[in-house]
Amino acid sequence: MSPGTRQPGELLAAAAAGDRAALARLLSIIERGGAPAAAVAKLAYGAAPPYTVGITGAPGAGKSTLTNALIREVRTGWPAAEDGGAGAQHDPVDQVAVLAVDPSSPFSGGAILGDRIRMQDHATDPSVFIRSMATRGHLGGLALAVPDAVRVMGAAGLPLVIVETVGVGQMEVDVASAADTTVVVVTPGWGDSMQANKAGLLEVANVFVINKADRPGVREARRDLEQMLELSAPAAWRPPVLTTTATDGEGVRALWQAVARHRAHLVRSGLLASRRRERLGEELRRVLTARLLQRLDDLAAGERFGAAVDGVTSGTLDPYEAADGLLSDLIG
Ligand SMILES: Nc1nc2c(ncn2[C@@H]2O[C@H](COP(=O)(O)OP(=O)(O)OP(=O)(O)O)[C@@H](O)[C@H]2O)c(=O)[nH]1
Ligand SMILES: [Mg+2]
């Protein structure tokens, strides 16, 4: 049977048995949203969540190149944490998924061409699954679609998902904060261009990477980041500032070790569970908001709404009274 005619349950069973076409099909359903996406998402609940590493940063910072290089390290397994061996211990990572998310692009179709090219080292490796996701015009939709996609990948048996997000705006911060460990990639000279969103970056970053370390300005970029970190409130985890040259793999092992240290920190402190709970709460809020907005749209198209507008127009109602009345219809 072609993947197009199979039900979500069958597709998920096939995906869990290693059928990548079935997994890709499930992710397309998630991406399109609506009731079919909710049906797929429902199936994926309850499965063990994969460990999620977010890689975010400005367009062209080298995220895909870095991810490509990182996959090689990932395949060697989780390194022992360098803190006396607590936490992550040489766990094998037999499979890895990459989800490349582009909030600004309405195009996807499986894999953005550029990402295909830059991750081609692994194109024929059956244990590496690479997939792109775009907005399809639904504002805020990705913030809901990405966690669902990650869960589906987990339910399909992928233990580690790397989520690459382009950009540094609020939407990207939302998507990035859906990761267990978030790596923020900057380049020499980044400070001038991203002045506006430094606080947002600081909020989500667990690891900072200055990529393109083969270019001038690394020292200044590092000083910038360190100053920013100095100003932030002391916390149990201080994001390390690493340098990489993704094109030749320089610094990539240290990056993977930093991710492993952060993971060990989360596990040891109990933060992994509490942060995941927090994220689920955030997700529930988003679902609620989306549902409410849908009902509001329905309401605004109805007779009662028209009558309320008439009332406000004729002066028998003020807009606040009218809104309260409509709301009690909606919720009551
Ligand atoms: N000099 C130098 N170039 C790099 C390095 N890493 C990546 N590049 C180059 O930078 C360009 C962009 O790299 P990508 O990996 O596509 O960057 P990206 O952040 O994934 O880009 P988008 O997904 O489009 O936002 C490519 O031409 C890479 O070869 C590096 O460490 N040094
Ligand atoms: Mg990319």
C-alpha cells in the first residue's frame, strides 16, 4: 500500500519499524495542521520523548554545516560527563534526526535544498533522518508543530533530535525553547547586527558557539558574550562560550561534550523533568489559545456578533459590555 492511503496508526507502526517514508508522511501531516495533525499528535503522546538539541542563530551563521559536523560526533555516543562521571555515560546514539525549521519560509517539501547539500555527508546513512519544516502560512503554527514533530520522531524510535531554527526573533526563540539543550550560534561581528535581541538569546542559550572562528573578530565576539553573561543573574548552569569552524570540524567535539555536560546537569538537577513539564504547560496554553481564537472567529461571523455591533453602533451598548456578553455566550 502506498504511504498516502495508510491511516496514522499504521504509518506510526511502520515508522517505528524503520520505514522513513512513513515517518516523512506523518511529519507532512503534522506540518499541514488541522484535525489530521491532531490525530497524529495524539498517537505520539506517551512515547518516551527524544532528547532535543536546538541549534539557532542568524541566517547563514553556519547552523547546517555545524549540524552536519555534529552528527559525526553524535554517532560516537554521549560522552561521559566531565564532572566525575555523573549523568550521561557513553550512551550509544544509534540514530539521529535533524529537523530544519524555517519560520520565514512557506516552502518545505521534505528538505530545503541547501540543507540537503550541507548535510550530504549523511545523505546515504540510514541512521540519520533529515527533514525540513516550514510555516505554511500559519503564524505561530510552528510553535505547535515542532513539538508535535519531535514527539512523532520519538515515537518512531529516534532517541535524539536536532532542531535547526533560522533567525533570532521571538518566534525562533519560542521554537528554540522547545529543546532540552539550546545552542545559540553567532559569528564574529554578530554583536552589531543582533543588538536588539540579545536578551532573548541569553534567555534561551544553554551553550554559545562562535562559529566561523577562522574569520577575524572572534575575540571581540567572545568578549561581547562574556560581558552579557556577567550581567545576567548567577545560575547553576552558566552557558559556556565555545568557538568552532564548522567547515573543517574544528571545535565540534567540544561542542558535543558541552551538550552532554548540559544534559547531565539537567538530569542530575531534576531540571530535565521540570522544564519538560513547563514546556508542556506552554504548549497547552498555545493549544487553548488556538482553540479559543477559532471559536472567536466563528462567533464573529455569527448573528449575535452582528447584533452586538448594532447595539454598539446605536449606543445602547458600550464595547466592553458587548464583549463581556459575547464572552459569556462563548464560554458559559
Ligand atoms: N569561513 C567559514 N564559513 C563557514 C563556516 N561554517 C559555515 N560556513 C559557510 O557559511 C555558509 C552558510 O552555512 P550554513 O551551514 O548553510 O548556515 P545556516 O546557518 O544553516 O544557514 P541558514 O539555514 O540559511 O540560516 C556556507 O557557505 C558555509 O560553507 C565556518 O566555520 N567558516
Ligand atoms: Mg541551515
